[in-house]
Amino acid sequence: TSGLSLYPEYDYVTINEDNGVQRQENRLRGYAASNQLTVRARDLANVGALLDRLVSVGGNTINGISYGLDDPSPAEDEARKNAMAAALKRAELYAAASGHRVGRIVTIAEQMAYQDTVMLNSARADVPAEPAPPTPVAAGQIAYTANVTVKFELVK
């Protein structure tokens, strides 16, 4: 369970008072509960069947699929190395163009970005005579991007 909500539900009734005046009143009918689940599946070949099963047991809202790595650290570190190499290369270009050389690093600031792309295949419009195949779900893509802002000291 990744989210649980409970909220009141009311009936709106008309009350006839002794003086002939009518007024509206809210009466508590009960409470409605909403339960959100997070499901982690590692077998991509069975994701469509899993979605079908979730719907068959009462799931009525699916907020989407996101792809991720169990351990993103190696991919993130590779993105960091590439970002730092690009920053150093650019600093050396600017330093050389201005008659300087790159000295020490003064500051480093990082921004990491993660992006996944999910592709759902469209459902068929015809109604098959046999049970429908599982909901088609295509593999997605994952990208990790690191942006670094590096302040270098330039020396003559």
C-alpha cells in the first residue's frame, strides 16, 4: 500500500420545518476508502498479464508504468563521469582560447535527471471469440543524465 484515503460521503436531504420553510441538510451516509498500491514486477514478459489480473480483482485506476533499475548507482555514476569529462573539456577549450590553462576546481554542483519511456501497444477493436491475449506492453527505455556546473580557476 502506497496510499490510503478515507473520506466522508453525504446524502443531501430536504427538511420541512414547522413554519413551512424548507432547508437542505447534509447527512453522513458513511465513508469511502481508496487504496493505492505500488506493484514492482521484474518479469517484463508478464506485465500485461499482471495488469489484466489487477483489473480482474477490482483495480479500477492504473496510473501508469514506470521503468527503473534495481540499482541505478552504476548508470548514475557513468552519467556523472561523462558530465565531468565534458565540463573539463569545455573548460580547457575556453582556457586555451583566452590564453590561460585550467587550474583547480573551485566548486561543483550537480543535477541528476531520470527519464523513462513506456510504450503501450494499442488494443484491438474487434472482439475475439476466444479469451483475449494479455494486455500488450512493450519494453521501455531508461536514461540517466547528469548535469554539472563546475567553476574552475584559470591561471596564466
